[in-house]
Amino acid sequence: MLKTGRRIRVLLADDQRIMREGLRKLLEAEDDFEVVGEVANGREAVAKTQQLRPAVVLMDIGMPLLNGLEAARQIRQSVPDAKVLVLSAHSEDAYVQRAMASGAAGYLSKQTSGAVLANVIRAVAGGKVCYSPPVGQRLRQRDAQARSGEAWSGGAFARLSSREVSVLQLIAEGEANKQVAANLGICVKTVEKHRANLRRKLDIHDTASLTRYAMGAGIIESYDMVKMM
């Protein structure tokens, strides 16, 4: 176990309270971690990172208001010293690729053991880049294919820009164009342009289908049972 004189400050970003509580208990059982805060959506993750300056942000992907990948990108721009470690139920290459493009320092499955998670947080805080073993193996295979001239593609989702993913999330959460524009600080015409790009790239032409796609891609989840608790 790697121990240092200073405790590693960690911010937990996950929309499920039970997940945050479990992570907090796990990390606080270790002498070298300090959980400095918890947030339930991507916007709070960005704001709290700017306020609390944690060493590591443990970030879920499927969160309301702002998904974890866009939150990671904004954190890396505004607080470059903070390391974002994605902890997700999704392990598909497209998510990993987007997470790395967003500046994440690591990507772990939620099936990861507590001991491995703790060691990866320490490694990420120390400047290393870490993946779950299956993810790392696929990335190495992809790199080998790229070197041999084989094309690799993460599918339609991987072709979406960070802003397009943010627009898709808000549309899927039921926001009208005007509300999307206000949330993202852009004009309505720009939102309409992003919607047109989404329809073209995904070959999806109605809001209900966009919502189903967003749920299937893990950008949003079906929270009905959670919201009732």
C-alpha cells in the first residue's frame, strides 16, 4: 500500500446516494484518503472541484444536468491539477475513448474491487494513467490494429462532439431548445444546429428516439424508481 505524508483529497461524483455512501465508507477506512465532498450531478462536480480543489474526482458518467464526460472536460480546463478518475458501469470502447479525450486520468468499471479502486486512486493522484484490465487490453489491441493500418471506430456515439453529447442529454431529459440554450449558454439557433447534427450523425429524426438512444448509450438512465425513494 502506497502511503504519503499528506492525505489524498477525493471528491465523489455519482447521482446515486447509496453509491456515494459506499465509496465514502470504503475510502475513509484508509488512512491516506480524505473525502472532501459529494455531488449528484455534473454541474455540481465542476463547481465543487473549483471550490474544494481535490486531488482526484471520482466521476460517474450517467449523471443529470451535465454528464460525467463533459464535466471531466470542464474540470480539466478549469482545474488542471485535479485528476478525474471515471468509475462507470459502462466499459465499451466508445466511452473509454471519450473519457480519455475529455482528459480523464483513468477509467474503471464499477465491478472493480475496493482494494483495486484505492490503489488506482493513489496511482492517479501520483500522475499515472490507469484502466481496468479488460479496458487496457482492448486499448492495446486497438493500438496494435492502428499501427497495422486497420481502421478503428467507436461507432456513431464516438463521432459526437462533447457539446453534441451535452445537447443530446438535455433533449433526452425533456428540455426544450430555449432551455437547452440557457443551460449551455448558447443561442437557440446553435442548439437547432446541434440537433440537426445529432439527427444526421445518429440517423435519428424524432425526440422520442433520441431519448431512447441516450438511455441506451448511458448518457441518461431511467431514474423513475430512484426518484421515488
